[in-house]
Amino acid sequence: MTATTTTETTGPARTGAGLEVRNLWKIFGPAADRIIGTPDAELSRADLKARTGSVVGVKDVSFDVAPGEVFVVMGLSGSGKSTLVRCLTRLIEPTAGTVRIGDQDVTGCSESQLRELRRTQVSMVFQHFGLLPHKQVIDNVAYGLEVRGMGKKERRAKAGEIVDLVGLSGYEQNYPDQLSGGMQQRVGLARALAGDPQMLLFDEPFSALDPLIRRDMQNEVIRLHHEVGKTMVFITHDLAEALKLGDRIMILRDGEVVQVGTPDEVVGAPADDYVADFTSEVPRSHVLTLKWVMRDPRPDDDLDGTAMSQDTIVRKAAQAVLASDKPVRVMDGDRLVGVVDDEEILRVVVAEESPA
């Protein structure tokens, strides 16, 4: 299967470490390291388990994440996404392959190097908050700094800055059981940020939250990303969440990569029927950009009207296009690449409103 591998990203200034994953495998079971490179490795997950008793969690996965990018890994339960994110810092030991964070070969790290990596360069945010119930919010946020040996006054001052950043000012002295689920997750997020890591790994952090709180936390991640610009790898089974958060999305099935692309690429050009089915109910006008709906200019088109970037989302362009009495020029920088008028916009909008 050919995956889209677009690496361009948009959004805030890119900072921190990038991520490079090459030919990563995780096989659970007997003789796991002897399966790779044999005909058995090509078997389906079910056939491999029946033949060898081993289960493939991650199968020959390769991808890159640019510094400062929000990269979302999504798939159904059992697709291997949580196994994958744990392999990135060797919370689960990969069976084969390499992981590099910045200029550091994670798969080649000694135990002491790995501990230092987890303490200073990479932080994880889990679904279960893991807060210390006997410590106040300020000390939960500062816990990682305490482990590093930072003095109480200094670490509390640093934690106070992060508490303010995540919108928890006024709750510094509260204990976890005095907070709502959303506020507890904010504490977990603040704790991850307090050590100023280069990369944040999120493993379905909002899946246990109520829908409204979940939406607020998604917005919080977007806001924080624009403020701090950290590299983020976000695991989810929710396509709407993936489309909202991700600069790019990687879709997994049975441990294998099905497609990697920007949200509009995944919706506009699904790699196969599996992805097409995933995205079939997505409101296309909310995701597709003008480059997916534009047409070539005609000789009789009046091109003196409005101009918009080809990356403008259809929904955001609709009002201006429908109000214009001339075709809207679609631009790639200074280059004219197409035009859109009422017909192209309405084709997308009407298709969304038509019954299945």
C-alpha cells in the first residue's frame, strides 16, 4: 500500500526535537525476534498468531515528525497505536527498528541515558491522570522537577508559571479529588510541560472525559501548541479529534501504516476503502481546502475578483465565494492554480446535506 508522506507543516514556529522512526516492529510472544525477515512476517495478524503463538503489535512502521509538528496516530482498538507510542521511549521494548528523537538514538540508549531522556526531553500524558492524591496541584505539577533535585522554592515558582499557562490559577492549593476530570487532566498536562520537554506524547488523554470537557481540552492543546510550539505525538481512536488537532495524521490497522497525510489529504484522497469508510461521514467542507474543489480557469472567466490561498478551508471560503459575482482566484503563493465559484462550493455543501 502506498502511503502519502507529505512532510510540509503549517502553524506556529517549529521548535524542539523532531522524531524519526524506521522499520519499527513489536512482536509479542515466543521467538518474536526470529519472525522478522521470514515468510511468517508477511502473514496476517490472525494467521501469525495461529501459526506461531505470537502477536504483531507494530509491523514495520516508518515515519517522521517535524520539529514543532502535531502528528496524530489514529486507529481502532487493537490497531497498535498505544503500543507504538510506548515504543518511542522504550516503555515497551521494540523487537526491531530504530527511533531517533532529535540527534539521539533512543533504541541505542543505555538505561541511564533512557532515564535522562524521559526526565528531560520527552513527557507523556496518559488517559489516566496518575496524580499524587496527597499532594496539592502545585506540587503535582512540580513533581518532575522535584525528582530532578530542583529546590522547593525554584520548582514551585516554575510550576506556578505552568499552572497559569494551563488555566489553573487559583487552584494551586487544591488536592486532585477536589477537581473535575477536565481540571485533573490540565494538572497532568501542566506536569508534562513543567520540565520543558522537547516533545510531548499523548496516549488517548481525553477519551474518558465528557464530550464538552473533551472539546475544551482539545482547544487547550491547540492553544498551548500555538504558545509553546512543542513537538507533539497524539494518539486517538477518534477521527474528529485527529482532524481537529493534527498537522498530519497516520492511520494504523493491525499494526501497519495505511496512510500518512494532512487532514485534507486523508479525507480528499483516502488510500483505500478502509480509510474511505473511516472518513465517509466527515463534513467535507470543514476539512477540504480549495485545492480539492477548484477548477481550471475558462477563457470567459473574469479574473479581477477576490483571491484566496489554495489552503483555505472550503467552509471558511464559502461566504466570500457565494457573495462574489466573479470567480475567486485560487493561489499558490503568487501563482494562479485555479478558480472556484458558486458551483464548486455548492457541490460540496449540498453533498453534505443530502441523505445517505
